[in-house]
Amino acid sequence: MNSYKIALIAGDGIGVDVTESAWRVLQKVARLHRFELVGEWLPWSCEYYLEHGYMMPADGIETLRGFDSILLGAVGWPEKVPDSVSLHGLLLPIRKQFDLYVNVRPHRLLPGVAGPLRKEGFDILCIRENTEGEYSGAGGRIHQGTDQEVAVETSIFTRHGVERILRYAFEAARKRSGKLASVTKSNAQKYTMVMWDEVTDELAQEYPDVVVSRYHIDAIAARFVMNPESLDVVVASNLFGDILTDLGAAIQGGLGYAASANLNPDSAGPSMFEPVHGSAPDIAGQGIASPVAAIWSTAMMLEHLGEKEGANTVLNALEKATATFTRENMPTTEEMTQSVLGFIE
Ligand code: IPM
Ligand code: MN
């Protein structure tokens, strides 16, 4: 029997509510498909920070290295700990240290969910660069708090980093419709983004079966709303991908529906799966957060672990569950979880 060690980091706010639901779903699927999941809850969060002075212990990354996958809820509770501390203490270091350079975010309408555009067939796969670019963390501040204050934050794009994310996206496009949209802002940013365009054009020679279109971030944002059916696989830098995937989430019905996988397809280290939404402290613990994104993320985890049938079981159950609720009758966290569990047979 295949056995997998899963690190469960519920984190903050509604991360706790939805990770609990997602873990129940995972356990039921494992029993059904006869594989074993050994979960370990790690209490790393803003509460943990207030107690210990750090978001995760100094050997946190080493601890995580022993797992096959990480299921993460959400990180951040700005009233307790500034986001600049919490996210740089937990979520972002995991992405960087395990070199999880691909962030896959599927945006598609689930059955029963209309989304604000009220259009059928919205289905875009976003591939976001996840370790460098605008999130490189290179910068500093001088003369802080004075009139002479200067803040610098440099976007770093390496050819290696750009090429590997584009290559992943070309491969993904090949597996879907063969259409790829590459996103930059090379009309304004003439170094990093022009290099990105050049690498896109170079790789396009290797993938003659993939039709590549280049868009600027502003234009593709409009296209997401006006003409989403013209898009299929979309690849973008870290920050552009971050913004576009909130837009994608909104169009698929809200942040509660958007799942994600942080992957390093070339490494044996753990990958991380998390809903795109944040910790939403205002509704934390009320039992009303949607667990859909977290549950969908578990399907992405199972697929990555090689448990394809398990992944399909989760997705099928999720689709049946969302189809049973209407906008007027929004389920609680528990109702949605029960509904998904009920369809796993
Ligand atoms: C996301 C989030 C994070 C990001 C934040 C919380 C740092 O918005 O996963 O999309 O920007 O990557
Ligand atoms: Mn985001």
C-alpha cells in the first residue's frame, strides 16, 4: 500500500476551518482507494509567533523536508503580526527554500456556480512563476522615517528562472488546447520583460505545435473579463500571476473557489498545496468559510503524488457538491464538507 506523509499547516484565520475540512476529505479518499496518508499538524501561525517569536522553528524547513506534501491553509493576521513578518516567516520561505517555482492555479466554473460574468465555460489555467521576479526580496530602505527616506525593491529575473517556468507552461499548453498566453509589460519595462518575451520566442521554436500569444498585463486583465474564451493556458511572472489569479478566482465565483499547487516538478522535495484565498480573519472560526478551494487543492496534491484516481474522486465529489447548492442557499463550511464527503463512495 502506498503511504504518504502530509504536513498539515492550517495557519491563520479560516485556514484552520478549511484545512480541517480538506483533511477529512483526503482521509476518506485514502480509505476508498487504499493508500495511506499519515498527517502531522504543525501549529505554525501568527498565534505561534506571539508565543515563540517566530512563525516556524529555525529547523522548520528541515522538518518539512521529511514530508511528501504540505497542505497549507492560510497565513496572516495583520492585527496580531504584520504581514511583512508573518508571510516572510512562513509561506514565502517554503516556496523559495524548496524552489517551488511553479504555481499552478486552475480557474474554471464548477457546476452550479455562475460567477459574476454569467458566462458558460470559463476555464483558464494560470501558471505563475513562484520564486523570483517581483518577489525576489532584493532591496532595502535607508534614512528610514526621515524626509530623505529611500526604499528600493528590485525585480530579479534570471534566464534560468524564466526559461523553466515558460517551459512548464508550454508543456501544459501542449496537454490542453495547444494555446499559450505569455504575459509581460515589455512596452514599459524594457529589461526583465523584454528578456521574458525573448525567451518566449526562443521556446516557441521548440514547440511548433503550441500557438503562443503575447499580452501585456493590462490588456490581458481586460481580456479575462471581456473575452475569456480566447484564453487557455496563461503564464506570468510572480506578481502579475498573483494579481491575475485573484481576477481568475473572482470570475470563477470568488476566492473561495480557487485552488493552487506550488510545485517543483524536478525535485524530490515536498510540494505545497493551498487555497488561493487568504486568512479572512473577519470570518474566521464562524464556520462559514468555503472549503471548496482547499478541497480542490487536495485533488491537485493527490494528482501530484500519483494518486490519479483519488484526485478524480475528489474532483467528481466536489463538482456534485457544488451543483447541489444555489447562490441563495450558500452552504456553511460543514454543510459543504459533508456534501463532498457524501459523494465520495
Ligand atoms: C497568494 C498570496 C500570497 C502571494 C501572499 C499572501 C504573500 O496572495 O498566494 O496569492 O502574494 O503570493
Ligand atoms: Mn494572491
